[in-house]
Amino acid sequence: MKLIKFLSCVLSLVFISSYVYAITVIVPNGGEGDGLRAAAKDYTALTGVEVEFVQAPYEQVFDKAANAANTKSGSYDIVLMDDPWIPFFAENGHLAEMGPYFDALGVDGPDNDFLGKSMAICRNPYNSGPYVCIPYVGNAQMFFYNTAAFAEAGLDGPPADWDSVHAAMQKISASGSFGYVLRAQEGNPVVAQYMPIFWSFCGKLFDENRNATVNSPEGMKALEFFLKLRDVSPPGAASMNQEETGQYILQGMAKSTINWPNWVTNFEDPSQSNVVGEMTYAAIPSGDCAGSSEIGHWALGIASASKNQQAAFDFIHWASSKEQIDISAGRGNPPVRFSTFTNPELTSQAKFRHFPVLMEAINYSTPRPRHPKWPELEQVFGVYLSKAVAGVMSPKEALDKANAELDKILK
Amino acid sequence: MFSVFSADKYLRFYLIIPAIVLLLLLTLFPIVYILYFSFFEYSSNVDVPHQFIGLENFKRLFVDEAFHNALKNTIFFTVVAVSIEFALGLGFALLVMNFIEKVSIIKTILLIPMMIAPIAVAITWKFLYAPFVSPFNHLMMKLGQAPILFTSDVKLAMPSIIFVDIWQWTPFIFLMMLAGLASLPKEPYEAAQIDGASAWQQFRDLTWKFLQPVIIITLLLRIMDAFRLFDQVFILTRGGPASVTDTLSFHIYKVAFRFWDIGWAAAMSLFMLAVTLTISIWFVGKLNVEK
């Protein structure tokens, strides 16, 4: 009888401890989520805390996390968020502020090793409010191009302006390859592709009174150039996402694109790439204004409905430490710390030769507008951009309609 | 015992009250809840209450272009897909009934697509349509041709989705028609043959007329199902390219779970319910006339 009581107690303790210390994290499919999963195994081995993962395609991460937040289910303790989602989660009260947890550690906030632009997105309001997340994956767009193909087309130095780059793309396309591959699937993909072009032609989404201005003369010029990129791209751009554009580069069929740095790992992997060592990773070329990358960090936030907030914070704090970000970078995820970007053990490897350009891209990047309705704004804008790319709507009609729709959402 | 029941003529009604209440809770409550939300502007912010906006969400049904586009796409899909499925299903059923009735393996093979879960069908076709990895496009590329962008081309995306639906649901119509044909009386055909009726006349004047109740039920089920198309769009195209495959169900999903505009999504859902209900009532009316 005593033995049974003893075993019952032990089993209860095991059950209770596993219940209390198990944390659930929702992450996207692909490198960002895989990297964190790998880190979590080390964390469990180190601390005994179980970290469970729910992994889903990009859009479904938002859908599931937002659903859990709105219903206050507490299904996920941690959300690995794309940075434009942060205002939605933060301003609607779905993220726990991290200040009290840093206070308990006796520090003001994350250490100064994080890049300034990386930290700015994790404060709500942007760059000024309390911390609501910690950056984990340092995505910022770069211009990827095949060095030899562009040199042959007359572009020897780094691509400085869109006119000279486009002239080279046309020559490449005339010779049988595709000068560029455009990612223009409606919604997030086409908007992410369009924004650096839009900014390099001095476009602004809103004026100071929050009126939409996507159909400004600058916006028209940007879209007209965007369509020039479509014309040197493979057909079907209007439904291409990263997978398709990445494949065109990997196969060597297209010679340039704007993409996220986590693709560098694929391009430099001989088992899946025909272009190992052939690509150069550069800053976004300029138009009428200086080129600027779109920042697209993935950041770790604690759900306000989580019942394990302290355990969630402990994991985030550990996963974003210098040592772990170094390991994460080695696994292929772009870093967010200065020390990692300048770590000679990494920068001496050919596959990390883009680190200086990427750090520069982050430092001079532009965030997407910090608006809680950004997912809706992006979807609506993306539909009209995609229609212009598909040729079912003229550029002017697409931008005029997009502007009107964006204004309706903003009012 | 009998006298106890007959003593209170309402007792039998009392006894089924719990079942009725449960049924109402399960069926009517969600609809009433959706109706309630359709009068509000839903707030995702935990500190901001939902705002009552009266009939605004219903007025939006008349002016929202994205909704009109989704409705147009849904109607186009439903009409084209169900028409082709019906023609093929009936044709196969007549063929099997008249010529290869004994070959049961053919019937089984024809039914396989219907047995697969719609989401699994969509995932399978996603690979079959893929620009790089599908066997067909792989062959095209080996031959030096550009891959065919089944789900990426504005002109091909909707036909590609319709084709998948035809592949999956023609067997259902085939099965229903086959059951209908098998239950037809023999005598009118024998009489028609004695009178010298041609095969076409027998089909037009006998088979078609006798099959009417089965056809009505089959079309009702298929139209209701096609009108709610979601799985294939979600997996294959996400409503693109350029919104040409954005159907009502998928549009409502986006509005509800990506934009968190629950009130507007509720109004669209109620519109969908009203349409399917109207179609059902019309078909059931036709069925009663046929009887």
C-alpha cells in the first residue's frame, strides 16, 4: 500500500512538473522554425524543460496565433512572429510586455549587442515603447545576382541603380535566360517584393495624416518599373512565391532576384543548387531615391494568454543569447547580433560572405508600416499589385483602386 | 403502462423536449451567434468592446468589390464544374449500365477519387500541377519547353481547380445515376421497344423522366457542396493569381481569420446560408412536383 502511495505521488509530481514546465511554441515551416526547434532540443537537454512545437506554413502561423490570441486560449506560449505582425499582436494586447522579466534579471532590456534596427521592431510603439519581443532571425532583403551573367551583360561593379541593372537584365533575357525572377503572388509575397522598389522610387504608403498615397506619381513610376521587372521574368509571376523564385535561381534559369537571406544557404548548397559560388549578394539598387531593404525579422513574443510566461521568457532569453544566435547563424538563420555578424569563425566561411552586406542592409532597412491592420492592408494592396502584374488591370486602375481600398481600411 | 401515456396526451412531446433542445442548441445557436456578430464591428483589442453598427455589414454586401469577385468566381465554378460532372457522371453510368455492367472492377476504380479526403486530393494535385516537380512539367523541361503554370496562369488557374473537382466528384454523380438506372422499371422499356422507339427516344421519354428525382437530389447535393468550395483553393491557389480563384468560402476565411473582421465575415456567411437555403428549397419544391 505504501508503495502504491509512493508511486502515485511520484507520478503526480512528474505529471505536474511536465504540465507546468512544458511550453508550446508556434513557428513557421522552413529554416526559421527548424532552427528554433533544433535549439529547443539543446534547451531541453540543458534544463529539462519540454518545448513543444507547432509548425505551420507562413500564413497559417498568423491565423493560428491570432485565433489563439483572440479566443485567449493560451494554446501557444511563444509565437515566432514575422515583424509586420507585431503591431497587430502588440496593439491588441496579445503580447506580454517583457520589461518585468528583464527587471527581475536586473537589466533594463536586451543587451546592446543586438542591432539597433533589429531591436526597434520589437518595441511597441516602434522604437520607443516597451519591449514586446526579442528578434531571432535577422531577415532583410538583398539583391541576389549571378556575378558572371551580369558582368557579361555589361554590369561589372556592384549594382548601383535600377536603370543600369535593368539594362543588364534585358540583355540576359535576350540571350535565353531570365534577367530577373519576380515574386508576385497576391498578398504578402508581392507586397514584400514591391516595397523596396517602391521606396527606391521615393514612394510612401501613407502621408502624415494616414491617407493612402500608393497612387502618387512616385507610386506609378515604381509600379511601371515593377512591370519592367515582370517582363524580364519567367511567366506566371503573379502567383510565384519564394519557392518558385528560389527554384529559378537554384536551377540557374533566372539570374537575379530580391529575396530574403535565408535563401543563401540553399544557393550555396551543392546538393540542391546549380549556382554554388556564382551569386553575389548586394544592397538594393537605387531609383530616384536611395535603395532600401525591407526588414523582415522573425521575433519571439510571449502570448499574453500564456500560463507559462516566466518559462517562456527564460527560453526566449536563452535562445537569443550570443552563443545561441551564433549557433543559429551556423544553422543558416541570419543573425541579429553585431558579434555574430563579425564573428571570424563565421565570416571566414564562403557561405557567410554576405554577412557584411546583410548587416548593412539591416542597418539601412525600412520597416513595413507599423499598423495593427497591416495584414489586411497588405492583402488588399497585394491583390491589386498582383492584378497589375497579371495584366488583368492597368497600373493606374490598380493603384487607384488599391488607394481607395486602403483608405477605407485606414478610416 | 399504455394508460399512463394515454392519460396525458402531451407526455410524448414532453419526452422529446430534451432532444429538441439539444438539437436547437447544436444547430440554431451557432447561426444566431453569427447573426449577432453580423451587427457588430468586431474588435480584436482586448480592451476595446465590439461596436454595434446595425445593418452596415449587410449594406456592404452590395458594394464590396472583393465580395462580388468571390461570388462571381463561386457561381462560375459551381455552374461549370457541376454541369461537366453531371454530363460525365450520367454518361459513365449509362455506359456501365448498358455495356459493362458485369465488370465490377471498373465501377470500383471509378469510385476511388471520391473516397479520398478532399484535402489529400488537393495536395496530390498541387504536386501534379507544380511547375518544377510535377511529372508532366518535368517532361516538358526535359524537352526544353517552359513548364505549364497550371495554377499560376490567370487563364488556367480556375480551369485547373475545376478539373480537380471534376476528377473527384464525377464518381459521386456516376454512383447516384447508376443507382437510379438500376432501379428503373423494365416494363415501359419493353413496351417502347415493341412500339419501335429508338435508343434516344427511350432515353429522352423514359430514362430522363424516371431519373428526375435522383437527378434533383444529386444536383442539390453537388451544387451545395460546390458552392462551399474551400479545400482546393486553400491548397492549390490561395485565391490567386490576381484573385481569379478567390471563392466565397475562402474569402470569408481570409476576412475572418486574417483580417479579424468577424462582423463582415458573419454577414457574408449568412448570405451564403441564404443562397444555399434558397437553392435547396427550390430543388425540394421541384422534387415534390416530380412526385
